Amino acid sequence: MRTLLLLMLMAMLPSAGALELSSRHHPVGVGVPETMKLSEGMKADDQGQLACSTCHGVENLEKRKREDIEEIRRRHADDFLRGGPWKKLDDFCFQCHDEQPYQRLNIHVQLDEQGKPGEENCKYCHREVPDRKHPPKRGDLKLRLPVERICLGCHLNTPHLNAVEHSRKPEEEMRKRMAEAEKTHQIILPLGEQGQVSCVTCHSPHQKGVIDPGHPAGRQVAERPVEDGPDYQPSRWSPIYRADKEARLVELERTLGQPVNLDYRRLVGEVLMRLPAADGSLCRACHQFDD
């Protein structure tokens, strides 16, 4: 949602005039609203309107050819967008724009301040709101999409490393370990329609308390608020992690045409997990490791 900020601004503000600008470009030649304060170092032109120099520190950028802009951006990363380089474009935009209206809806926040479920969020995934006190069987959930696809309506199919590699049918021995883990921990590790591992095999889609915590579908790790998501801390293993991924990173950088920073961070606060991942419990529900 937030990554569409510039497109939304284009729809709301006047045309950029005769300048040859891309469809994702912020309008220029428009006045700064009284309710908006430009960030330090950003100035309007003599008519109080936005100009190229408002956001860009590259001299005479408006006179450069469009086909040269990408090279200019790479060579002037610190001032192509003032105050750069910016890891996320949105961070630059929110120097002037209010961030709150552009926040992405988190449908996993399903309980209000009184602890009651907001049924509208349920309907993003379910055609009908299930009975939370008596969770229906798998075939009666009335999901809008197959369970292995429904998360992809909001999330990437590669939200973390090795996500794609996990999306396969477990071998018979692994299925036995999963069944034993379900019995031991009194949880569920649901598979997709074709018996493959999916997002909800490891992750619970429901905020803790939506389903009775005594029910296997309601048991989960919830060390942090859903709104905050998981928490990570720097790790001394990061250089080793980068070295292990070096070949893949080189290829990715070649494809993207820009450096890629990858750091390993230690998981210290979990949420929406069937079992703890930080101590390996979740991994051992499927995999067997040598001592």
C-alpha cells in the first residue's frame, strides 16, 4: 500500500505540465499546502511551488535526459534525493507527508480494545465468519482461496529466505514427525490442498485470543503485539551469513544493478508462530537433526 504513495499523489495533484516526467514522478509546479511543512533543506521556488530542486540536490537535473537519470541516481546517491541515500523511498516521502493515512491494513489485528473480534477482518480470508468458540473442520472454513494461495493476496511468495523451498509435499517420514509434533504440542500444522507445506503450516493467521487458546488451532507463540511484528537484534554471525550467501548476492546485485545489503539478525521476539522458531522447536516439528 505504501509503495503506491507516488501514484496516489499523481492522481490527487495537478499535471506536471510540459516537463517530460515518468508516470511515477511527483508533480512539480504546484503550491505547497499550508498544512504541509517542507523538511529541512527542501525549499519551494520563488513562486512558492515545488520544483525539481525541492527534492533533488543534483544541479540542473531537470535539463538532463530521461535515459541518463538512472546513471545520475547511482553516481549522486547522497543528494539525488536530498538527505540520501534512502533505503526506502517512502521514508523520504514521509518527511513531508503524514505517514498514518498510507499505512497498510494489518488484517491480523483482529481484536478490538475490549478483546472482541472485528468480523470485517475475518472476511478478507473467509466468505463467512467462522464460529470462534467451535472452530469448524478444514472443509467447512469457506476460505476465499485455497489455503496455500490465500496469503499471497497480501504477502510475497518469498517473504523470507527459503520460503519457496519449503513449499513442497513432505516425505512420509517427515509427515510422521509432524503428526507426532501435533500430538506432543497439541497444535496443528496444516498443509495445502495438495498436501504441501504452506504459510499457515508454520504461521498462525489469527491473533492470539481469536480462537480459544485451549484449541490446537488457537495455540501459538505471541511474545509481542501483532501490530509490532517480530523483533530482531544484531548478531555476530552476520559476516558468516553473508559469506554463505555471497554467490547469490553477487548474482542479485548484477540483476538489480545496485548493491544489496544482507545482515543476519537474531530473532528475539516472536508472534503468530505455531511453535517457537528462535530455539528451533518449530524446525524440529518437521526436520530431524543430528546431535
